[in-house]
Amino acid sequence: MTLTRKDSQGKDDGVLLDSSSPCPHVQSIMAVTDEQPVISSRLEVTESIDSQHPELLDIPSDFKRSHSVHLTGINHVLLREKPRMLSRPRLSLSLNLTSSLHPKRSRTSLGFASGMSSESDCDDDQESQRQLLCKGSRQMFPEELRLCLMSVSMIHSEFWGVPFNHETVPVCGIGPKNRYRSILPNLHSRVMLSQIDNDPSSSYINANYIRGFHEQPEQYIATQGPLANTIHDFWRMILMSRSPVIVMLTNLNEKNKSKCSPYLPTVGEITSRDISILVTDSEQSDGYLVTQLELRQKDVKHNVCHFWYNSWPDHGIPQSPSPLLCMLEQVAKCRMSSPSAPVVVHCSAGIGRTGCFISIDIAIQQLKEDGYVDVLKILCRLRQDRGGMVQTCEQYEFIHRALLLYEQELEKRRTEGTESLLPFFSE
């Protein structure tokens, strides 16, 4: 693998690392924000990311694989022997990785040559990724689910073999409406709001429709945490879709960073332009808050139940799946009032925790109906609808652990003659 730094004119500015041996372990890439980076450099990595070098994938979760991404203000990169050139503070780097996320793909098939690939190679790679997303499947009965969790390396390898399937959106003026520049809605499934004053950007919201267990269209909406300038768009989407449930899986601020603008009234009533949002009831449960809301826009009235699960760390996993499984049961009951309307789910970026929640919900339905789960197929379908769903291998593992716990308690409840898990998880 060769690491070279380029200056602002694109000329070589020194070789940081040149090794024909197996790739050195990259422990982490720590991204920090800095409004005035003093250096603008380019780090080129001419190496395939595959199952032999999974450590290279331990990069910021909003990194867009198979694309060139600019990460502003990277503080430093920890290698086995950290180069002195990378230890400068306030360093702005861009990583150009043309990578395969399938462990069996070779470097040659990806068209690697000086870190670049031809247009035809990119088209072939995109088609190959689409085929992988269509064909990915691994059915597991409860005993197989239990066995695979005894050695999670297979689960992690399976996760990294699934293409992330990010896309771009050719709509002008949408930049300020995206919380993260590299996380955009996939075109074919994106939610379209009604257009205002012939402005194309007024119909844009960073959200995608997600299919359900039986491939029913628009069973969920996965979206980012609202920004201050998109709160009104968010409520427009709720009214347009007639969603009976909103699931919020993030805190407003995490690690001194804004993850979601405050859009939910704590008590009383607030207004967002011509939409009023009234709190009619609120109840605190173990790990989450349930709020009943009444929305009004002129003569239109709509009731929605808001679930706020606030004990799930960003890029991490909950300490226990129990409160989440309990909330899932309540969400299922609330959506029965409008079973054909989508459940709106969001975290901060709308792909990590959001992807986990929807995956578990779909897999629970599959466990009940078929007696087995196919988490890989569920993940592939989610990423067909919204790129990057489920961000880390730890989150993917958590999905399996939550399903195993659910199956174990479901079996107990069946023996006792009840399907509900609420008594168990409420104890």
C-alpha cells in the first residue's frame, strides 16, 4: 500500500508510507471540526479494502465508501508507527479510496491504477453492488442465530461484505437541508414534498421510503434528525404521509455536538409556520419517553404518537436490548390505527440507529411468521432503499443479539399463552 500526500496543485508532497507488506493497522481516523484549517492536503490510498484489511474501515461513519470524501480538520491518523507529517494539528485531509466492499472482489476487477478507475469499471462495480444487494441472503433458525453469536467475526465479515449503496441527488439548493454532506437520500425511494412557489428545492427532504417485511412499499420513512431550517419540512412530511408514529433515536446533543434540532414541544403547544403541534399526553418509560401529539394545519387535524429513545449512544449500541424491544412492542400497537401509513424513524444521520430499529422490527415480524430470520437480506433491502443503513458491525451484531433475546422470551410467552413481551420487559 502507498500513502502519498499531495499539495494544493495536486503535486506529490512526499510519501507518507510505502509498503508491499500487509497493510499496517490503522487504529483510527479522528475527525475534528476546525473552521480555519491551515493546510489543504490530499492523502491517496492505493489499496483495496477487503476482508484482509478490515481495520481500514474503522473510519468516520459518515465516510462515503467508493467515493472521494473531504474530511475537514482531521487531527491525526494513528498508524503502527505514526508519521511525523500527520501529527500536525488542524490538518485538512481528503481520502481518495476506490474500494470494494465485497471480500471476494479482486483489486484488478476494480480497475486499480494509481488509485483511479475508469468510468466503465465504475459502472461495472455499481452493477455488481446492485446484484449483491438483490441476492444477499442467509436464513437462520433460532439455534443458528445462537451459534453465530458465539463467534461474532462471521457477523462482522458479513456486514462489511454488503455495499453501502450511497447516491447523489441532482437537485440544486439542497445543501443547507442536509445534516451531513455525504449522507443523501437514494433517488428512487426519496420522499417528495409538495412544491412551493415552483421552487424545486421546496419539495426536498433528506428522507427515504423503506419497504416492509412482505415488500410492502412505504412502510417506514427513514430520515435525518431535523435541522433548524428543516423542522417545518419535517412536520409537512408527517401530515402528508399521515404517519401514526414517530420514533426518535438520538439526543439533541451528544459529545458537545448537535445531533437534532429541538422540534418536539415538552408541554403545551408550539407552531411551525402554519402547523401547530400540541402535546396532549406524555409518559416516561424505562429508557424512552412517549408523547401524544395533535397536529393542525388549517382544517386538517392529525394525531401522532412520538417515541423518544434517548439512551442509545451515537455510533454505539445500547447496554441492553430490553427497553428497545419493549418500545418496539408499543410502536407496533400504535401503528395498528393506520397500518398502511409509514412509521417515521430518525436518529441524527438517519441511517445507523434508524437502520437498526427498522431491521429489528422487520426481523421480529419474520420470526413470528416464518420461525427464522434473514438479517442479511433485510440489511440488503434497507440499503437498496437508503444507502448506509446500519453503520457499524457492532450495530449489526446488536441486531442479532436483540433478535435472540426476543426469540427466547417469545418462546417463554408462548408457553405461558401470551404473545406480548411487555410484562417481561416492564418488570
